[in-house]
Amino acid sequence: MPKMVEDGEIQVGAQAFTLQVKPDVFDARDLPYRPKIPLLPERLEPDLDALVLTQVGQSCTGHALAAVINTARAAARRTPRRKRVTLSPDEQASPYMLYALARRYDEFPGTADAGSSLRGALKGWFHHGVLSTREWPELQTDLNLDTDDVRRHAAAMPLGAFYRVNPRRLDDMQSAITELNAVAASGTIHAGWQRPAVMQRGARTLHVIDRAVSDAPLGGHAYALVGYNEIGFVVQNSWGAAWGDRGFAVLPYEDWLESAYDAWVARPGVPAAKLYVSGWENDVRAAGGTLVAVPGPELERLSRYVVNLGAGGRLSDSGRFVSTPAQLRDVVEHMQAFHATQQEAHVVLYAHGGLVSERDGLVGAQEHLNWWLNSGVYPITLAWQSGPGETLYSQLASSLGLRLPAGGLGQELVEGFDRMVEGVAGRLIRWLWQEMKANARAAGDATDEAGGTQLLDLLAQAAGSETYRTRPLRVHLVGHSAGSVMVGALLARLAERQLRAESVQFLAPAMTVQEFADVVLPHLGGPAADVERFALFTLTEQDELDDTCSYAGITPYHKSLLYLVARALETPGTETPLLGMAKYHTRPLLPGGQTLADTFQDLGVVCVSRGSATQADALTDARAHGAFDDDKPTMTSVLLRILNQQAVNGRDYTPNAALNPTVSAAGDPVAAPRPAGGPPVAGAAPAPGLAAPPRVGERPLSPPPPPVPSNPQVDEVAAPSSGRVIVDRMLRNGWTPVKEPGDLPPPPRRRRKAPRGT
């Protein structure tokens, strides 16, 4: 693969095209394409009457993939009597939707019209399907990718399977084109792409992308390869039918080998019905439309109950689940419709802990959802993408696992090993912990971009609506682990909007005592108090010591996560007092020598740990830091404190509960299978071509040996007679120029921009 080049621009006729494709980031899970054994035809010439489009913006990845889809769909409808098939706008894949999906799912931040990657486009197609060009005809659109209507229509054109093709194996590339009629490709391009040379031999005429020795790469571009011959691969471009031969040209093999980034072969899938086996299982499309139920978040439904927050506390605009101002309005509208059917109007904002991936956060929201609704509470989960911590924590566990003795640690070595781990963690992942907390706080910043603040603005507006004239909106907040930091930041914004928090509950909060005193305590007492009830759930000190931090079968740390945070991830060289650790509640840490325990008693704060109480709203059986959010006594107590009741009355916490048929959730489907043809929702199954591990015994990928020149005395690349390598070679093999390359337009302008993909 050539080294990545800076963004550039190429002038083709009167139109300039920006070149911003970047190679896909390496992923060991990519499934390699394996060619079939039958002999390949010597030449595969495409139908040059196929649809060729002219891209707008930097949308070449979307156009390349759309060309692959359209080619495959047209080929499937050909018959011996009907060799030419024309797709209507209702049958053509929208390149601009694919480009929008690519920007959302690629490896580069942001969703501006600044390019994308092929992998991003394929991931987006897998998760969403694609609309037709009639439904999404232009780059700019008001369509929302996450609405039920868009999902339903896009399901008509799903992705079946896709595989990475090794661009250095020409036979594999030719086999993939023969098998699926097209390959999506990307690579650097040069000035020879501006005006392909027209060469003729006998009755054959080829438009050939010819590279001069002096031509340097201008930037990255994506296109489709739809055929091949003895010279090279046939490119279907997205620069209009005036380019090359009606939008097609031949890219010589030597040029491809020098310039190629990535190549993917893809097959459209069979439109399949959505199957609901339970409230938390989705379908995965298999060959022939087979439906396989697998656990995974139901994204379409969760869009009414989840706000996804990304870097800087802003609404997340990337990944499988995005949040936008329009989606937030939809959440609040559904909340109002739900509350219109209830005697009381309870809404809980739930912030999960840190070191949680996007998928795990969504799965947790779905596990709780029906139980909350059955109990008369509308849940809004604040899912914040702290998943990178999962990766670094695994690296920490793996690196430390190498130091463990083969027989494990004896009891006498545990404390010493833990101290070593604390030192390593402080160096490796302290910065990440601080960044995660900064993102959590930023969600409650007093700015228009803060996602949590935007939600509170909408709640404040709704609170004054007719829905809540007879039943006031009752706002509750729950924060688990580092989620307590986000909840703390939101309290000031609630007060500014005159929204009183009926209850706030922290589950094993990873919040320092100092931050609690600064941002939470002022809301609990005194004339400015705007939190009616506050409760704190913690492990006992013995449970903190008996807990462990484990990952992938390795246990690098033999205490709770809060111990690791206090000793390694907060202030270096000292143990920082944390609100979630019971041992600090009796120490004089507050101003004036006051203890947390005394302050809690004065303010009526309830502090719950295992065995500390017997009343139904103050119970927990959690014995590990991560156990609170799925511990039945804990979550039942959280609910009772929200409702300000003591009697359980059958409302015990039940994960993945069936939705009560009497619950009316504003169009939210009651737990029952959807009819065939319903919109597909991305499940937890790995995307074909991406998720499976490398196969054992895979032969190493190596480039083909360089061709041996027929005359060793001649170095065609170093000293062509005209300075144009391919034209010289074709001239020596009987080809004649119909149109000489001639004087090319002025050298294309270079544009320097921040690295991104197309």
C-alpha cells in the first residue's frame, strides 16, 4: 500500500473534484475474500451503458459503493435474452445516503462534507440498508437516518456480505470482479486521471489512465472496478459520462499496484422480516433470508429513551446510535405522551458508569426499559461513550498478566502486586480517567452544545405545557460510578431552569469528596436546596477489599475499581477520598471538620450498604462495584425512592421484562412480534466481512513478484521514450493513439486540510 498523501484537488473539464480518501484503518477482524477455483475469463468487459453519475461534494465513497450495488442488482436480472438491464431511480442505491452513512461510521471524527472511508460506507450499509436515489437524490437532505420511515424503506436494499480483497493479488481481484461484477476500491490518483489516453488496435478502442514518470500522487479517490483485460482493471468513475469512455477507463495493473489503498467486494442481501423473540432480541440476515435471533440493543425503539453523548459532552454524531436535537425533541414528545396516560409524571435521567462501550450502554438501557415503564416511570438513559477505557483497561490487564506467576499470586504477594498495578495504572490510564470525567462534566456545561443541557432545556419547556397542568413533571436523577460526575454537573443547570429534582441517587459514585462538597452539597440543604431526596448506595469496606478488577480472565487488581481510582487515577502519590467509599464517611473531610456521616444525618440523606437497613427502599445486595445497576434489591430500592413509596407491590426489578399490555407508551410497541416486512434494526451480530477473527493457517499476504522484462536491457519505467509509461508499452504492442495525451491541463492545485477520509 502506498503511503497516505495529503488532500488535493483535480480539475476535470470545468469541474474540480476534491481528493480526500484515506486508507481504511487496519482491523484484524476483516474477513479476507477467497477466490473460487474455476478458470477466469481472459477478459471481462463491462456494459458501458451502465448508469454513470457525477458526484457532488466529496462523496466518491458513496458513489463507488452505489456503483457496486447497482451493478450487482442489474447483473442479477440479466437473462440470455435480456443482456442489458436499466435500473429505475426507485431501484438505484442512493450514493448520498451511503456517503452520509460513511461519514457517520468511518474512523475519522466529525460528519462534515469532508470525505470518508470505504469501511465506513460498508458499516453504514450493514446497519441501515440504503434508500433509492428517488428517496435520497441529493447530498443535502432533511431526511433523518434514524426515523422509523427511513429504516423501513432502507431495509429494501440490505447488505448481504462483504469481504476485504487483497489489492496486491491481481488474480483475487479479477476473481472478485468475475464473481460479483464489481469491486469497491480506493487509492491515490495522479494527473493522468484527468484525461485518459485513447488507444486503438484493430477494432478495439480503450481509454487508458496513463501515468507520466513525473506524475506525483494528488490525493485519494474511491471508485468501482467493473471489469478487467490484459492492460488493467476497468474503472467506473463518478465524474460524469464525459470522462473517459462514457465514464469508464482502464487503470493499468502497474498503476493499481503502486496506488491502491483498499478493495472490498460486497453482495446485496435478501430483504428480510424483523423477528422479535423477546424484548431484547433482534434478527441477523443470513443467506436466503434466514432469521437468527441474537441479543443486542433495539436501536429503533431506544431512540425514544436514550440520549447518546460523545466527546466534550456534545450529542454523539457517530457510531450505531446518534443523537440530534430533533431526536431529543422526539424523546421529550414521547415522554409527554406516556405521562398523559399516567396518574403521576415521573422521569428519571440515568447516567451509567465509565469504562462502558456504546453497545454495553445501550444494552443496559434496554434491560431496564420495560421495567421502568411498567412502574410508571419514563426513563431517559444518558449514554456517554467512555468505551476507549475498555480498550486501555484490557491493555493494562494484558500487560500485567504477563507478570503474574504461573501459579498465581500467593496471599502474601497480593498487596505488593496491587501497589505495583496502581503505579502502572497511574502512568498508563490516569489521563483517560480524567478525560472521561471531563466529558461527563461537559454534558452539563452552560453552553448550547452540551447534550445534557439541551435535554434539560426541552424538559423545562415541556414542564410548562398542558400535559403537566394537573400532574407536575417530577424529575429524578441516578448516577452509577463515574455517571455521578455527570449528574452532579446537571444539578446547576436544573436549578437555573427552576426544575426541582425530586430525588437524586448515586450508586457507588466515583466522585471525589471535594467535588461532592463543591457541586452537590449546596443543592441538598439551606435556602437554595433544590433536591428533595438524596440517597447513596455503597459497598461495605470489606466488600471493597474483596472485590477485584478483572478483564478477559486476568485479574490484575485485587480490590474494587474505586480503590484503583482513589490510589492511582486521581491525585498522583496519594489516596484521594471518594464519596462512594464508606470508609471516608466518618472522617472529618468537610469544612469545619464535619464528617460526611454527620452531614448526611443533618440533611436526611440515606446511605445504603449491604446489611445496613431492612426497609424496602434502602436495600442492596451488591458485592462488587459493577453490580449495583443489575442488583435486584438495589434497583427496586431506587424505584421506591423515586416513587416515594415503601411497598414493592410486585414492582421488583426485572431485567428485560415484558412490557405490560396496559402500558401505553405513545406508539411504543407492546412486547409482541412485529409483522413481516417491519424495519430491520441492527443487532449485536458482527457485520459480515468485519467481525470474525482471522482464520487459523491463513497464508501470508505477499505481493506478486515483479514482472521480468523481455529485454533486460530496457527499463521502461526509468526511461520511456515519451515519458508516458503505459502509452509507450502499448505502442510497442501494436496499439496506436486515437487521441494523444497531448498537453494536459495545468497541474492540479493542492489543498491542505486536516486528515480525513473520503
